[in-house]
Amino acid sequence: MKRKSKLIGIATFLLFAFAAVYMFGQFDGRAGHETLLVKEAVAAETKPLISPVKARGRDFYTPNSEDLGPDEMRLIACGTGMPTARPKQAASCWLLELGNGDKFIFDIGTGSNERIAAMQIPYNYLDKVFLSHLHTDHFGDLDALFVSGALAGRQKPLRVWGPSGETPERGTKYALDHLRKALTWDLDGRQGLTDPRGYHLEVTEFDYKGMNQIVYQENGVTIRSWPAIHALDGPVSFSVEWNGLKFVFGGDTYPNKWYDKYARDADLAIHECFVAVPDLITKFKFTPQTALAVGTQIHTAPEAFGKVMSLIKPRMAVAYHFFKDFDTTASINDRIRTTYDGPLSLAVDYMVWNITKDDIRVRMAKVDEDVWPPPATEKPQLPDPKIRIPYSDMIKGGKYDMKDVIQPTYDEINKKYGIKEKQG
Ligand SMILES: [Zn+2]
Ligand SMILES: [Zn+2]
């Protein structure tokens, strides 16, 4: 009896000892980890590791689906291609969003306005545009953003910053004064119809020769410019400094010493990188002479892009200004890699970079092609219908009488929204 209870005592002790070792193992780094791995492996035999009903994390960005962190920059390529905009690539346009709520558009090239629309951002937040130079592939959709933005909820002027030129006629102010004049019929025809506050341009022209000069400083954000070398005097490059992060947008330029100096320490640096010369001849149909001049002297050749990035060593180098196809990308990449082996993004429209001090995440955005305007951030201001510019009697006289078929729509809307509108 005594012997039996002694055996039970030893067995109980061993049981507790094993339990203690097991428990300790749970908290001891390696032993616990191995135990857990064994447990997971056993569990995996009975339960799938991936749920058949729960969503997994995405590898792409969908607009209006993610908060922006307070210390985060989000950059979205809204145009990366050539002056001949195409469905896959609009011309130069970059949307930079900061964690403090500020948003900036760098260049608004041909075709890019629809990419901006795809981001589903209320237009009141899209009121600041910085132009690197006045080629249409860098500002050709400014008219579209100006007018459609005002129509779709920008209740304030569109602010535009851009460089001067060697003569006043080659400067941003001249270009936009005349763009405004070219829109006379468009803007006159909208008077008295919609919220009038967005149909104004506020232009700030700064000296294209300024060296790392501050062209914007608000809300903790500093934007600087320095000269670029491209086509004529006038083009510039920009940097944005905010919250310990630095973003650089080079615009169009031949490699130059100022970019080398002022783009250093960039977290993300964009520099143009043109289509390789052989492809400019065979695919873009340039003559060999033009291809050499444009592809290496007016713009930056891929090998030269690589050399620039090897000098400034950004956390992420971004190349743009080429058609990124299955048969052009390899040659651009190979040529860049002869002179640069650091982090690299070969940009295409809808590429997205999330930039923090610890990480730069690169993804593609998947957009809704059926997108409608986002809601306005403030209550719309009703226009004064008295300032409508009337048709002439001759044109007015051509109207059919449609009052009887339209009246039910007035009745329906008046009843639904408690208003008392009358047909004109
Ligand atoms: Zn250009
Ligand atoms: Zn360009």
C-alpha cells in the first residue's frame, strides 16, 4: 500500500514536471516556437491555413479604401507616358497626398484629368497644381481640371504655380492668362447655372532661375524649385519637404548639376527617363537624327538616368516618360542597370507609392471605370440666375415648346426636395 502510494507520488511529480516543462516551453523563445510550429502543423492537417470565407490582405490599392497615416506620403502616378497620350498612359501627372491632409498635383499632362477623377478625391482638396514647364504633355489637361473640377465640387479658385520664361510670353502667367481667355465661351455659358466659386485661376509665377528657392510654404510643407535643362530656358524641378520626408519631381530635363545637388536625401526621386533611341526609331517612327537629338539631348537617356540616380542615391528612384510595353521595358531596364543598381520603379499610370520613414510600398491601383464625382466637402452656393447670359431672340426663337413633357420632372423634383422651381 505504502509502495503503491509512493509510485503514485512519483508519477504525479513526473506529470507536473512534464507539464511545467511544456508550459515553460510556451514562453521560451525557441522551444515555444517549435512547439507552436508543431501545433500549427497538426492544426493545418485539420484546418486550412487560409480561410475560405475571410478576405486576405490586398496587393493593390483601390481609391477611397485606405486611410492615410499621419506620417505617411502617398504618391499616385496619374500620367507617365509621352505627348501622344494613350489609353494605358496619359502624359505627366503626379498626385502627392500627405498625412496632414494636403494634396498637390505635379504636372497635369494630356489625358491625366480622368486619372485624377479615378482617385475619388473631393475636388476642394485638389486645388493646388505645380507645373514643371509648359509643354502640353505637362499641362495639357489644366483646362479640363480647372473647369470640370469647379463643376464637380471645387468651391474655390484653382491655384497654379509655374516658372517664368526668358521672356514674359514664355512664362506661366502669360500661358494661363491666355488659357483663361480661350475659355471665355465656356465660362460665360456657365454663369448663373452652378456654384460660381471654382471658376477662377490663381497663378503664382516664380523665377525659373531660382536655386532651391522656396515657392510654397504652408501648413508645414515646403516646396522648392531649381532650373531644369529642357528645350528652352524655363523648365524647373521641384522638391517637397514635409515631416522629415522629401519627395522630388524632376519634370523634364537633361541630367544637370542642380538636380544632383538639390535632390540628394530624397526618399523618393522622380526623374525623366526617355524611350531608348532604337525604339524611338522603330516604334515611335522618329528619324535616327531626331531620335538621337530628342532621346539623348532634350531628354534623359536610360543610361544617363541611372548615372543620375547613382549620384543622388534616393530610397526609391522613379523613372517615367516612356511607353512601358512588353517590348520596351526590358531595354530601358537593362540600360538603366548598366549605371545604377539601387531601388527602382519603372513607372506606369496608376502606380502607387506609400512612403514612410520605415518603408516604401509600391503597388498598382485598381480603379472604378464607372466613377462619378465625389461629394462636395462644403454646402454648394446657389448661383444667381439673373446673371445668366441670355440667348439672342433669333436662337431663342428656334426652341420647340417642350413645357408639357418637362413639367412632370419639375413637379417630381419640387415635391421631393421641397423647392419651387419654375421652367424658364
Ligand atoms: Zn517637355
Ligand atoms: Zn515631357
